[in-house]
Amino acid sequence: MAAQLNVLTAGYVGERVASTVVLVRDGDVTAIVDPGMVASRDRILAPLAELGVAPEAVTDVVFSHHHPDHTLNAALFPEARYHDFWAVYRDDVWTTRRLAEEPDGWALSPSIKLLYTPGHSTEDLSTIVDTDDGLVVCTHAWWTSEGPAADPYAPSERVLADSRARLLGLAPALIVPGHGEAFTPDEKTPR
């Protein structure tokens, strides 16, 4: 059985900023991706409650990168393990990841994988989810469906282009960007 994915809140960028926050469930894994800045914590907790998930039931929290707009509300999930490109954190235990040992990503479950995809920052991690509707990529390689084509924060446009190509090469049915509505990639998707 494939994982279930729900966008709890679609993010935005402008005068105000909010991250796109996602819930992914697969077997014993209940993961939140990017519990960052939102207008109110209810933008995360209310849709979570509507789906019948208590904050204490969240087993894993994934940070696409370390910017506060993607991490600010991590403490809402007191029982979770926390994941970034560098390590897994639980209470006072820090377990370092080794990129060389898992070049194709780290599995959270049979249908959820974390993939190192630097671009927006040097620490970007994408969450790859196999769903009944196809592969879904939660990533900050795109802020929204429009891009931006050239990320103003990217340390290297070449590295960003390589990560985008790698993600598009997975043939995702849907991309959930860092600050916008989920979209189906097509020929207009910034490369």
C-alpha cells in the first residue's frame, strides 16, 4: 500500500511568508514536512486534527532546509525524530547521516524517502513519496510552480539546476514546492 499525503497548508511568499506544510503517512510513520512559519499554528494543527492526527502521534519531522520559515513550529511535535540533510535527531541523540553510504536517499518507510538535493541552500533535502496517484516530491527546489527560475538565495545555479533535473528525472506526478500550491510538472516548469 502506498503512502498518503495531505498538504496541511499551502505556503506563500510576498509581504508575508509561510512554508508549505505537508503530512505524510505510511504504516507506522506519520511525518510532517517543513513545519515552519504560518499565520497561526492553527494552520498546521486544525487540518491535522481534521485528519485525526494528534501532534503526539507524529513520528518524524523533515526539514527541507534550515531557514526559519521551514522550521519554526517543529516543537509542536514532541515525540518526533527530526531529519535534515545532516542527521537524525531525537531528544539528546544526534545520528549523523553519511551521503556516501546512501547516495539515493534515506528511507523513512517503504514509500517515503529523503533525498539530498542542494540548490536553494547547500543543505536541501527533498521528501519523495510513493502514493496511489504517483510519485510526489516535497522540495524547495521550487518555491512555487513558477519557480523562481533563478533562485535569489541559491549559492550555485548549476547545483540547483542539477537537483531540479534529478527530481524531474524521477517523473513525479506532483511537486509540492516550498511556498505554494502543489503542481504537476510540465515543459514550463523551471529547470
